[in-house]
Amino acid sequence: MTARKEVPTVAQSTETDWVSRFADEVIAEAERRAPGKPIVCASGLSPSGPIHLGNLREVMTPHLVADEIRRRGYECVHIVSWDDYDRYRKVPAGIDPSWAEHIGKPLTSVPAPPGSSYPNWAEHFKAPMIKALEEMGIEFHGISQTEKYTSGAYREQILHAMRHREQIDAVLDRYRTKDKDKDKAGAKKPAKQQQKPVDEAELEAAEGSGAASEDDGSAGGAGYYPYKPYCSVCERDLTTVTSYDDETTEMSYTCACGHGETVLLREHDRGKLVWKVDWPMRWAYEGVVFEPSGVDHSSPGSSYVVGGQIVREVFGGEQPIGPMYAFVGISGMAKMSSSKGGVPTPADALEIMEAPLLRWLYARRRPNQSFKIAFDQEIQRTYDEWDALERKITEGTAQPADAAAYSRATRTAAGELPRTPRPLPYRMLASVVDITTGHDEQTLRILSELDPDNPVKSLDETRPRLDRAERWINTQVPPDQRTRVRDEPDTELLASLGETERESLRLLLEGLDTHWSLDGLTTLVYGVPKLQAGFAADAKPTPELKVAQRAFFALLYQLLVGRDTGPRLPTLLLAVGADRVRKLLAA
């Protein structure tokens, strides 16, 4: 295979970088299968409901590999198949129960949720995912399975599958006797040793895929048929094929609605292959070399395992290589109000974090490693890790695998992703907008005083990170955890203070003017207890000094915000302002 251009790869050491290892394997496999042709990586998403952050791994894994292949100069296509021709299975919580009349129809034939501007159910849930993928710099070629099936693009593949229905049935039959432990939808349950979804909400969201919702086409006494027509009257798939003639392609079916008809399958475009046949058919049709799959596909009888045999024995193709990927967990989603029942989507995540950070969370973990995405206070620690990595990158001290993950997060083969010009610490920005309740003038005042030698001159310098932090404060932090600075001094507490505490407040107030910057106030608040104990301000704290510091901090928090804890004190003092600090702390 001839490379188009010389593009440096991300990591020279493939031992430490999972993306490079997969890229090596995919390129070698593509050269073996179809030398000289574009390399095809694939993902599949079902817009049966919100496409959540667990589903994003289905896209991020091949995206990162495809992007590395492009960086090396090879032509590579990343297909995202929208399984929008899947059946509508059930009415989710919060939707009018009358939508039950659409159960069994293709997702593209179901009206969008009430109030939506989109033409159908599938488009309603595809749109925010497409927007999120674009924001994350994910280049892909979307394929609507509705368009493929209804246009007749798969007609020859369907007729081929029907001619080989006994062969397909025999493959499936190898597993039917083994599949004793089925769920209500008829899908094999994941083996117990497999990692489970984090919660019921995520499990519910995952149920929308074809693998979990379709049978294998068994039809009882009339024989086996791998094709399921949608009724021409009620549009639902509550149909049973009663006969089929290979020579004429004449197919008869009946529907639970009472309708029955005979059609010529070579002209019929209102139906689809059952999932366990549909998936391997597409592997062969698209020439897919790389496609990951969820851990639920690792069990015997799963659509991935069965599909590997069907694609070879029936369609003359090869199964893609690719890893099983682990579930993605969420921490602290309870406070976000949305229509998705608590299952966060990439769009939700991008409201509170920048695209490179979200990319990094997926790039730094091997696909078979589970991880959590933080919507709670832990997001501040995640951002601290990210900023620390960026400093190591700048200093040249980052480990090769970490540097590779950072490069994959911040740029693609097409170029750099947009970034915040001046990325101040996320926890600091969150504290400031919390205290100022998003007041731009006050926010700029505080940020400009952080570093007097290099002041922030415009809030645009701190965006979009500032906007993400503000959104996080407003949507994820409970009201009782928000910071509310006192309007008036706590005279009762001030009157009860002893001489040592009064002196600590006096030392702090005396040093405000000369220490009015983030670094200066940090030195001051940590230094006051040291000075009181007879040490220099830069002395290393002893265990006793640490106790005194904690007591001093708690006192300041009580006098400023009425709690024992709060935002970092230097940030809090800057946000409150020197005059108001003096008013609230004057004993």
C-alpha cells in the first residue's frame, strides 16, 4: 500500500501506545486483504434514545486508530452506521404513552418526541451526537441504514441470504442449544465474569442496539427466514414470513395487524435482515477491517461471535479485527436536568468540559479498561491532571504513552482542535463564577488580579474553559454547596474570639495590600499561623503548624461564607475583594 504523504506518527514506541499498536495491526491486515484500497474502520450507533458516553467509546476507539492511520499518510475511512432502521421497542419514561402505537416500526418512521423540531425519532437523537462528534474533531462517513435498505442497496445481499437461509440456520443452531440464559429481548446475557454497566440507566440505554433487541429470525414450522419485512399497512415488524420461492423471489407474509400479502423480494425494500445476519453482511459489503464491540459480544452465541462465522461461510468476507471495549462509568450525574433519565451524552459532557479533555479520557485508557467520567467535584481533579500533563509536555518530561495520549486529544490528522488561549485552573474558574454568579465585570476584576505582572485583560482569553466551568457550577453543583459570601459580619462569632484568633485576623488584614495576588495571598494565608508560632513565613510546616493552619482556615471560611470549607482561600479572598474582606474579618 502506498502512503500519500509523510506524516509523523504520534508515538515511536508502540509498546506503550495502544492506538499505535492497533494501527500497525490494521495496516498489515488491510494490506493482506485489499492492498491499495482505502482502509475501512467502522462504528455502529442506534438512535433509539440518547446516545450516551458509553456509546461514545464505540466511536472513539476506531476514530483514534483511523486518525493514526491517516497521520501515517494512508487513506482511511471511518464509517459510522446509524442503525435507524431498527425497530422501535418501547416507550421510554417521560414520553406520552400513546407512542406505544409505534412499537415495531423503524425508528425513522416513529414521530420525534413531543416538541422536537426533527422529522422523526431517529433524527432527533442522531442530531446532538453528530454535533458533538464534529466538536470533538471526529471525521466520519455517516451511513443511514434506513436509506441503504429502502433504496435497495442491499437487495443482492438480502436475496443471497435468503438463498442460503438453511446454511445460516445451521450456523445459528450451533449456539441455540447453548443459549439457555436469555434476557427478555431474546439476547444472550453477558457472562457473569464480564464487567457490568455502572447502573440501570446505562443498561437501559444500551438496550437499544440491534444485538440486544432482535431475535435471530427463527420462524417455527414454516422454516427459517433471515429477513423480517415491515408490514405495508401498519409499518410494524410484527410479521411472519410464511413462504418464499428462491426462483421467483416471491415471498408471502402475515402481520399481527391482520394484513397479509405476497411480494417479490427482488422489488421489496421495506424490511431488513435480522441483526445476526445484518451485521456480518455489512462487514462484507463495506470491507470493514477494524471495528470494536462491547464486552457483551464476547459471550458464546453473541452477534459478534456468530457473525464471524456467517460472514465467512455465507458472505465470503472476513470478520473485522478489533477489541472488546469496557463500559464507561459516570460519577455525579444526579443533578443534571434533562430528558434522558440521567444517562449523560457527549453533548452533556461538552457543556462542562472542553473537547480535548473529553478526547483524552478515552485516548489514555486501553479499550478494555473501564473508567469514569466525572460530572461531580472530581472533574476539578481531572482538570488538574490534564493541566499537569500539559506542563510536562511543555517541559519535555512526559512519558511516551502520556505524550501520545495528549497529542491524540489535542489534534487530529486534520489539525489542532480549538483551545482556551489562557487555560486558568478549572477549579479556580469554577470558584470565581460561583462567587460572582457569572457577573462578567466582577469575574474579570478577579481574574485580572490573579497575576498583576501578567493580568487577564479579557474574558475571551479564558474561554471556552470559563464557560464550561460556569455551566458546571450552574448545572452540577447542588444549591446547598454553592458559595454564598456573607453580606454582614458574624458579630457573634467575632465577639467570641480569643486573643490568638484576633491576632491571626489582624496579621491577615495587615498583609492584604502587599500580598494581593494569587501567589501572594497563598503565601499570606499559609504564613499567618507560622508567624504566630515564631517561624518564618517560608518555613516548612510541622504537624502542629498544620493543625493551626486548618483551624485558621476554618475560621476564615466561617467568617466569610458561614461554612467550615469552601473554595481555595486565596481565590475566595480575591473574589470577595479587599474592602469586603476587611468588613467581614474586622474583629
